[in-house]
Amino acid sequence: MQAFVSAVEGSAIHQLVVGSAWAWPVMEIIHFIGLSLLLGSLLVIDLRMAGFFRKIDVTATHQLLPWTFIGFGLNLATGVLFVMGDPARYTANIGFWWKMFLVAVAGLNALWFWVKINPVMKTWEPHADTPVLAKTIAWISLCSWFGVLLLGRLIPYIGTG
Amino acid sequence: MFEWLEGTPVAIWVGESLWGYPILLACHAVGLAIVVGTFVMRDLRLIGLFKGISYESLDSLRKLGWAGFVVNAISGCFLFTSQATTFASSTPFLLKISMIFLAAICAAIIQNKMRDEASAWDGAGAAAGSVRVIAMLSIALWTGAIIAGRLTAYL
């Protein structure tokens, strides 16, 4: 890990991030906008898939998915830059690693959705209740992403492991 | 008045206890994601995206959005007490509060219009022009509130 930290701190991107007083706040702003798009679109998709909001056509909620990916893309890009800007602090922080673990859980859960739910979703009744498997995946998604949000906000306050 | 507020037991708990400030910040982040996320998704639909979702069904999101708003109004008040004099004289903070106030008015106008006209918009295939403008304004205000909120920590 020390080799990784040294390599990052010698990189041009690291210099770019720490070299400007504006880089960090601008990245934070983008990270906050990204999390609003990611979680906002997932709230609608997942809560409907969990059986709430039945007035909303469940088969149409996937139209929000591009905004989930836009939000995730913004946060992946700015997130990588945060780590490159301050590698020693993040790699030593247990909250950061738990956050990354939950991102991985959310990713595997999304894969589960893609394999098991996405192919059959189009055959669902638009305003009916949803199967137990869909509800399970929806709640895992919401819990893992809100866990990511909480851990992310608490990184500055959680001990360094 | 703000100095008195900073001296109250609540403000001292927020500012000095080990977990008071971080827990309130965490609540504030969750509320932010809910209120901004939900209202912006509704606004994007009103502008003309997500055509498979009917305008009438959008009303489902109203309570969720306001729930996030309330979480942040409460956690925000607690956070404010700990540094009341600093916040009260911070330009980005005052801008943030003004934009949130205006965004809440936009949300109120939008839901009143939706209650009366949503089924007509579903028939026509698009929301009224004035509502689309307010929806765009709402997105701009929430984005502005996030920008000003983040900058409050720096300026």
C-alpha cells in the first residue's frame, strides 16, 4: 500500500488535484450532484420494485436507469480523483474500505437484477405487486447505496482503522 | 440573537459532542439525496423525459420528496445552531437558503398544477409550457443550493 501511495503522489493527476485551491470543492460539488442523480433515480426504481408507488408503471421505471449511470459515472470519476489527491488518507481509513465494500455489494446486486429480473420485467402487470425476489433485490440496492452515502459522509470522522 | 443561539445547550451538544455533528451531517446527506433526487426526477419527467411514466402517477413522489425536505430542515437547524454567527454572515449559506426557499415554492406550484391538470397532460402527451419552465427552474435551484452548500464550507 505504501508503494501505491508513493506512486500516486508522484503522478501528474495528483499534482493537478492538490495544485489548485478550486479542484477539491469543484469535485465535491460534482460528487454531490452525482449522488443526488444516482440515489434519486434508484429511489423511484427500487421503491416501485419493492411494491410501493403502484400508480407508477413498473415496466417504465427502467427509463430512469441512464440517470443512475450518469450519477454513478460522475461519482466514479470524482471519487478516483479524491483518492489520487489524498491516497494516504483514504487507504488508511476503515470507513472508506467499508464504503468500497458496499459499492461492490451494490454492483453484484445490480448484476443479480440484470440476470434474474430484467428479462422478465416486461411481462409484469404495470400496476401490480412485485415478486419476492424483486423486492429483495430492491431493498439490498437501497440499503447498500444509502450505506455508501452514510459511510462517505462519515469518512472525515471515522478513525483510520 | 445568533450569539445567544450558539450558547444554548443544544448548540454546544452539536458542536462539542463526539458524534453530534457527524450524525447530523449524515442525516443531512440522506435528506439531500431524497429531496433533490426525488424532485429532480419528477422535474425531468415534467420536462418530457421518461414518457412511459404517466403525469398522474408522479404524485406518488410528493410525500417522499417532502420527507427528505423535513429531514434536512430539522438536521439543518441543529447544524446551524453550532456556528450560528458564522452561517448567518456567510454569503454562500444565505444564497443556499434563498435557493431552497424558492425551490420549495416551485415544488408547491408544481404539485398544485399537477393535481388539477395531470390527466390533461397525459392526454396531450406533454405538460403545460409554464410547468416545464418551473421544472427547469427547480432543477437549477436545487443544483445551485448544492453548489452554494458545498462552498459554505470553503468561503
